[in-house]
Amino acid sequence: MISQEPNPAPVADSAGQVPARPKAAKTSLGGRTAREGYVWFVGAGPGDADLITLRGWRAMQEADVVLHDSLIDSALLVGLDAELLFVGKRCGRHSMSQKEITELLVDQALQGRRVVRLKGGDPAVLGRLGEEALGVADAGIAFEVVPGVTSATSVPELAGIPVTHRGLADSFVVVSAHRCNEGSELSIPAYRARTTLVLMMARSTAPQWQQQLIREGYPHELPVALVSRGATEEQRVVLTSVRFAATDLEKSGLETPVLAVVGQVVSLHARLGSRRIDSVEERVHCQ
């Protein structure tokens, strides 16, 4: 748990005077006078509240309002002196549309409020940072991006699977397993033995991505790790292979979010994953 310590005291200048905190400037916005607003796009990290960056945590202490997603550790929101607005999306259930979220960001900032847009993982990795930041920039609002720890690499890592490892993999590819429409294929590259594939949001489309892996030349016995609720106390890991991935995922009952790691580095879980005492390992059809 992150301790909510007060911000450090300001440093006195050469005359021994402590400078006052600067006040927000006044500006004309849409025909009215208001304090200048500001937006931080903050990555909350992959799960556990402790994995947010110090810079992101400081931004949250300065916020007047926090717009947060679904996959945020609720501990991050406790004790904040800010209004909390839920704008999450889960499995097709949207609290509001993307257009409405961007409009809300702009509206809050135009009221002169300091706004934190809190996103899981890193906001620029499948987090729609660009769409929201463009809307804020087009409205003439100042903003800052605070990168976060992306689940694409940290969730496998915390499950005992480094995405690169000398002799096994020298590159990795991150792909969204969420399809925009029923007929679209995923951006899965052709098989390369020394490349690790990380599939984000892999739960609902497992039969599709499994068949696409086979079409792209991935060996049937290539190891696959399915990680549910990574970087949390509810983390579960299922080991399988390309041949059985969809079947084993269905049998496992893993809850979303699920991330799939495909490649030889999955074999390292047997030695490195055992050190994670909060990980539940299930060996299913692991060849």
C-alpha cells in the first residue's frame, strides 16, 4: 500500500523566504474568465497500487478531479482530495463513449480544474492516450503525460516469464487480441523462433487467435502462458501450448483481464514463477 505522505516542504530561497505556491493564471475561455485548467494523463501500472510511478502519485495529490478506468487498484483512490469520476470500459460494457470521455476531460479543464486521467498500465499502450490527448490539445488545454508500467511486459515478468532471454528470445511483439469488428484479423506476425508474442485482452477471442497462430506457422507444441489478473493477489497462471490454448483457457475459468504469452520464454516460468508466492500455477497440457 502506498503511504499517503504529505508533499515535501518547499525549499527556502537565498533570503530565507519560502516561495508561495503559484496561483493558477486567469484566462478567457469561451467568453468567460476562469482559472487555467490542466490535465495529467497518468499510467497506474499493471495492478498493484505500489506499481504506480512517484510522478503519477504526485499528480494525483494535486488533482481536483480524477477520471479513472475499471482496472485500477481502488487503493489508489483512497484519501484523495479530489472528485472521483468512473469512466471505465469492461467487456463491451461502457460507462460512456470515448467521445464523451474526451469531452468530459475538456469540460473539466475548461472549468479551471486540475484533472488526472488515470489509466491502467501505460496510457500509450492500447490505452487510447492519443485520442484523448488530441482532444485536449485541440481545445488549447495544457497537459502532461506521465508514463506507467505497462502490463505487456510487467505481467509476464511478475509471473516468472521475462519476454526476452538470451538464447530464447531477442525481441517481443505486443498485439491487442480485441477485435474492432467480427471479421477483422489480429495483427499477429508470422512465427519467428526468437520472438515472444504477447496478446493483450486475450480472453474472449482465444479460438480466433489460436487458429491465426497456427496459420502463421506457430508450432502446435510451442508453450503458451495464460495470466489472469496479473500483478494482483488474484493472479493465476495457466501453462498450455498453441494446440490446446483455447480449450484450456475455457476449462480454466480464468477471469478477465487475461494476457497470453506465446514463445520459448514461457519455459522459464517453472524456475522463476515458483518464487511468486501469490501466484496460483495450473499446469494444463504443458508439453
